[in-house]
Amino acid sequence: MWLAGNSGPFQLQTLEIANTKAKGLKLLHISDIHFAPGQKAKVEFIAGLAETKPDLVINTGDNLGHEHAINAVLLALEPLLDFPGVFVNGSNDYRAPKPRNPLRYFQGPSKVSSSPNLETGRFTSELEGAGWLDLNNQSGSLNIKGHSIGFLGLDDPHENLDNLDSLSLQSKSIEGADLSVGVAHAPYLRVIDAFVAHGADLMFAGHTHGGQICLPGQKALVTNCDLPTKYASGLSAWGNQENESVLHVSNGIGCSIYAPIRLFCPPSATLITLK
């Protein structure tokens, strides 16, 4: 049984995906850090992920978990900023958390918060300044180990900031890429379907915390979006008549300071190797 909040124990999960378009690349997926001052074990875990020497870091948002978290989380991320990376924002990157009744998650996705705004621009500018691509409703491209990687990105779907109409132009801008990757914070079905429709080979999201409070065997009870609970974490296959894709949903590294409990759902990052 895992019973842990924001102090650990943290896991590095390792997975493999069969993909001949960018064979051999190592992708480190981090999400939902929800950082607050004083979380030293979380800092050590995140900084230590640099030892995996990823070819690419994919950050799917909710890095911030407190109004005074920016400097500390940037310090934790600093070793990872030496590697190529991309990121999108989650709602907690825009506003500080506030107390919620956890039972309301069983009534459906949480509502848009009216909490105080954070210095989101300063945080994202620091990531961009380090060379990471901002994919909030925009595309991007990287050449990694001779592979051209094209990215389709959306701003936080949980707060309805995602501009699905932008994906048509985004997909045109990355035509010819060896690998197409969709990146968003919250894995709403409209987002998954849109990424698949625009040719994404891989998709990455967070937001669910893997269910956070699960039954034994990490059986999620909620996802805080319309994604079915059986897809709350890990890999799953998606497709339509024309395209096939693989979605990875992260367990997340943290959780809200107002709900600092995980049950049968370890906080984790994931290292995915394309084989």
C-alpha cells in the first residue's frame, strides 16, 4: 500500500513503447509537481531525475502549488533544464490552490478556481530562457539525435483554455516530422480525439494524479475530467479509422497542499524508451 502525500515516497517508473519512428529515444515525463516551500524530499527527487539522462523532458503542468513556489521549483528543475524540453501549463500554474471538499470530485470535474493569480509569465519565461518549448496552444519542433520531433500543444483544457481550432495550423507547421507528439495538461476526451485526428503518434498528459485515492492495484475512483477511470494513469492505445496513437497519463509527483494524501497510487515520474 502506498500512503503518501507531498513528502514521498517517490518512484521513477520505466516503460517501453514500440515506435520505429524515433527508435532509442528516452522521454522523461513529469507532471503535477504542485510544489510548495519546504518540500525538500520532492526537490531531491526531481533534481535527481537528471541522472536518467533523458533525451527529452515533457512537462505537462501544475508545477506550482503555492504562491511562493516559483523560485524553489525552478531550483528543483534546474538540472533537468540542461536537457531538451517542452511544457504546457495546468490551472495551478495560473492560480494558487485553495481548500476544497474532496468528496466533490465524485460529483464531476472540479470548477474553475477564483484563487489569486500567480506570476505565471515569470515562471514560463524562465523555462523558455533555458531552451524549453512553450506549447500552450502552439506547436514546436526539436531535432534530437537525428530525429525530427514535432509537437502539438494545448493550454489547460480543465479551465477551457485549450484552443482546439489551433491544431489545424499546428499540424501543418510540423508536417514531415519523424514523430508527432501531442501535449496537454488534462486528458479530456475532446483533447485526445483532436490529437489523434491531427496525426499525433504519442500523447502526454497529467492532471488525474493517477486517481490519487485508489483501491488496491491502483484502481482509480475518479479522474477529475471525463477520461474513464481505467485510463487514469499509464499507457493506453487510442485511434480512429485513419490514425493510431498511444497516450501516457502521469501519476504526478505531488498533490494539493490541502489534500496531501495518496492511497495505492505512488507519486512518480516516468522514463519512456522508444523501442
